[in-house]
Amino acid sequence: MEMVHPLSDVVWEDILGYVRTRHPSISRGWFVQLHPADLTGGQLAIAATNLAQLDYLDSHCVRPFVEAAQAATGRLISVRFYCRGGNKENCASATGDPAKPAALPATLIVAEPDALCLNVEYVFENFVVGPCNRLSHASCVAVSESPGTGYNPLFVHGNVGLGKTHLLQAICHKVVEHYPTAKILYLTCEMFVNQFIEAVERGLLDGFRYRYRHVDVLLIDDIQFLAGHERTQEEFFHTFNTLYQLQKQIILTADCSPTELPSLEERLVSRFNWGLVARIDSPCFETRLAIIRKKARLRQMELPEDVATFLGERIKANTRELEGALNQLRGLACADGRPIDMALARQALGEPSEAATHHVRIQDIMNLIAERYGVKLSDLQGRKRNRTIALSRHIGMYLARRQTSHSLAEIGGFFGGRDHTTVLHANKLITRRRESDFAFRSQLEELETTLQESETTDRTLRQGKPITPR
């Protein structure tokens, strides 16, 4: 008879805590949804809630959980993962009807809500809304609450890593929640193309068409990959028409707008423009900062404000890079047993230490500005806002951002305890004027050259010539 031992909540929390601490790179927020069964025959069975979780656990987490379980229990035990609905095959399968036309294997096409491979973190609650994505987010929420009645089709476009896939999966989560019996088909355009080719080769076009034309919501990511596939475009055209006429919801994403899609039939481009076309732009600094804070909370990371500001300033391309930087930062902190601070953040981003990068000090910049523009240091740090002092202060903040590696918050601190938004505003004002005013640009270039070439502030001030602000 196998020995069965109940696993206490305390031991399970120890296991999860061990994984988070010792293996932060594989730790996920949805681990709290895992459910441990009794310890039977020296093996601990852990239940996942869906196929996506199970695949991730089997691929990345067996050894870390075995290590954690052995440390928490003090016993030599093994670990296996399974879906709550049964084994992996049962969890992944879709129900079939012998009366329906022959279809591709369920592992290739999945239309049942329970079998959707979704990231549990990709929900609307975890999506950070800003000026760059407000329309896209609002339209996706509207579609998820009332599919087929509002924006149909919904076409979301933007560069990689800006949140298109997150929004698609959030729609799936919300539709499943509101309409449990809805048939949802979510996949990439590459999968659609490959499945169509396989259906043609195997003589299963009837099954392919039945699957795609009998869903309530069709979501396809990266539709631009239809370009160059003439027969697939023809098939998608008819699928689109069928679903649209039945008032079924269609959501598509791409890296550019419909009119910019290369080698795509005009009739498809026209249909993509029938509904709502929403663009996602690169996040502004404030949005990047909010994303960093949100992602840090999901990873249970204590992130100092200066570190968050530093990451937001340095990483501007997309959300994925921000997420990767946080993972790197957490991994270094756990591996070295160090608290998260600016030095660790610089190391995570592969930047030299603060001491190595600060060839120019903010104090040097302030002294130079005071000398050249005839203002007092106390005025640069004070609250006076007359034209000359305000311009001098803005130039000082601008130079500090370009000539030092201090964060926005640190620069604001030097200039009288101002916050990061003030520094960001000053930088935008000076950058805009520099681009439109040649004489002003020459002044800035002279100041930058002086700072870079001078060995000491004293020599800089001795060689400088007064400049009158324009």
C-alpha cells in the first residue's frame, strides 16, 4: 500500500518561497494558483489550472520544485505536474463530433475555451494604460464585453513589444469569463498559414473551414504574415466574410496599419479598415515608469524609486525589454544576495558604475551655468521663475541629463529638490528649442564642449565668455 501524507499549507508556502528566492528567473505570479495534492509514494503531485501553465512547468520548473520540495520536507521526493481536469492529453484535447466534417488534430487547432493556451498574467488588470495605448485598450475592453456588436473587425497595430499580444489574450480571458460557452480561436498568422497548407495536403479543407467559420471570436496575431501567400489570403478572405456576415467578432494585430501591409490583396485591406483601426505607440516615460512598477509588484519585487526611474530612462523601446531588465535585476539580487539599488541596476543593464561614468559632475554644470548666464547658484536651486533664471535652470537640467548618468530624480534633487517630471519637462523644452533655433543650439554645443574638454571647473570658468540668454 502506498503511503499518503497530506501536505500542510505551511510546507507548501515554504516550497513556493524557496522557488521564488532561489530561482527567481522561472518564478511567475500565477504560481499561487497551483494546488498541491497529497504526497503519495514519495512523489508530490502539483495541479496546474490550464495547459499553458502545465507546459511551462514541465519545461522549466521540474528541477527547481524538486529541490524546493526536498528542502521544505527534508525528504528525498520527486515532483510531477498535471492539469486539474486530468492528464496533459485530456487537458489539451477538444471535444469532437463524428457527424461534423473531418478536421485537423486538436493539437493543431483548438477552439474550446478551456484549451486556450493563455498567459494568466495577460489580463486587462495587468495592462498599464497611457496616452500611447488608451484607444487600443478601450476598444479591446469594449469588444471583450460585447463581441460582434461594436468594433468589428478590430485591428490593432504597433511595433513589437508594445502589448498587442497582451491585449489579445486579455480579450480571451474576459470573453471566457463573461461567455463561458463561446467558441474562441486564438492563434498567430503563421499557425493559420501552416494549418491551411497542411489541410490542403491532407485533403481536410472541409474540416479546416468548419473550424474557422463556426467560432464566435477569431483572434489572429501578426496578420502581416499573410503577405505572399495568395491561396491563404483567398481562404482567409472567405473566412472573414462568413464570420462578419454572422456578426462574429474578428480581432487582428499587425506591426503596421492595414494600408501599409505589403503584398496584401486590396479587398483584404479594405475589409481590415471596415471596423476600428487602433494604433499602439511607444510608451512615454510616465507610462514606462508605471509599467515597471506594475511588473515589479507582479514579481513581488521591492523596487526603489530611483531604480525604477533609472530603468524607465534607459529602456525606451518596448515593454518586453523592461520586463527582461526586471528579470535580470531580480536574478542578480538573488544570486548575489544583494539589495536592489542603483549599483545593481547599472550592472543589470551592463552599464559602468556611477563612479566610472560621472566624469562631469552636476556641480560643475551648475557652476558653469551660473557663470555664463550671470545667475546665482541659490537661484538655480530656488523658486524664482523669471525668464533668465528659468531658462538657465532648464539648460542645467538638460546638460545634466546628457553629460551625467544621474537619474531624473537625482538631477531634480540637485536643482532644489524638484521631481522627475520637472526635469523631463525642462529637457523637452530645451530639446525642442535646440532643434528650431540655430543660435541657441550653438550656445548649447559650446557649453557641452567646455564641460567635456575642461579638466577642472575652475579652468572652465576662467576660459569662458559670458553668454546672454536669448
